[in-house]
Amino acid sequence: MIGYLKGTVQLADLDAVIVVCGGVGYRVLLPVPDLARLSRVGSDAELFIHTHVREDAIVLYGFINRDGLALFERLLSVSGVGAKTALALLSGLDAESLVRSIAEGDEARLTKVPGVGKKTAQRIILELADKLAKQSLSSVVSGKAAGPVDDLRSALANLGYKAPQIERALQKLKPLVESGSDLATLVREALKHM
């Protein structure tokens, strides 16, 4: 299964982009906010991918940050919510509003999204309200897009480092973060301080 793509945007459409990685073009469906950020042909793209396998197709859904992917997969866990509906929700509402609407049980706001009826909205609220309240979707809840520091924290945590170790390394990397260094550089430098 494809879980991540890094390449160049070859073509941008109304609902998808084609990302070329190693000479192969992958068509990736994106929520509208992510699509707006990647619609320039020739721009670099790093996407977290959900590979959706059906009887008749394999479809890739992409997200600029891992929290978008996590929220998409949470929505898919709700019975009766398919990939198209989950993508419509992430396109119709920004992540913060979506999480807040679910947590507060705001059925009316969810039904304003095309393709989401009253019963679907009720199921989403019933099945996800408690889970989203407990889950740590830091950038979604705070309303901020995941930045390099959030991505670096996540990368180091995935490598098995504990929060205190990560925070000490981040303190030492402040000048690099402020200078706009890319994630690969930040990870390399952080590992030197672990």
C-alpha cells in the first residue's frame, strides 16, 4: 500500500493532482484546502496517502499533513461513511470546524456539506464525538496547520524517542527552525542531539 508520496505536481485538476515520483505519475484526490496549496504545476509535493482499494479501482487520497490523514481515516471508521463523503467533509469544513462540529454535536453544520444527510451526520457524531475528544490531533484542535516543529515531533516520536528527549532537541534546534530549514535537515540535526 502507498502511504507517502514525494514528488512534483505534473497536473492539477478540480479534485486531484498528478504527482510524479521517480518517473511515475500518481493521481491523488485531495480535500479542497490541500488542493489549493498544491495546484501550481511544477511545485514540490509531499503527501500522506490513504490507499483505498475497491473491487474496480485503487484510489489514492492525499493530505498535506498527517493530522488530515488521521481525521480522514477516523471518518472512514464510521459505518456508512465512505471515502467520497469523508473527502467532502474535509473539503466543506476546515479541520478545526469539523472536529468542533462533531465534538459539539452540531448536526446542522455537518449536513450543510453536500452528500451528508441527517442520518450520516448523526452517525458521525455518535461514533466520533468521544474519540475525537480523547485523540490528540494537536494541529487540528488548535486550528493551526502542522508546521515543521509538529512534523519533527511526529517524526522523532515515530522513531521511538520520548517527549522529554524530543523537547530538549527542539530547544537546541530553534535557530534552524526559525531559518526555515526543511524537515529532512531538522531530523538529521535532531538525531545528533538525541
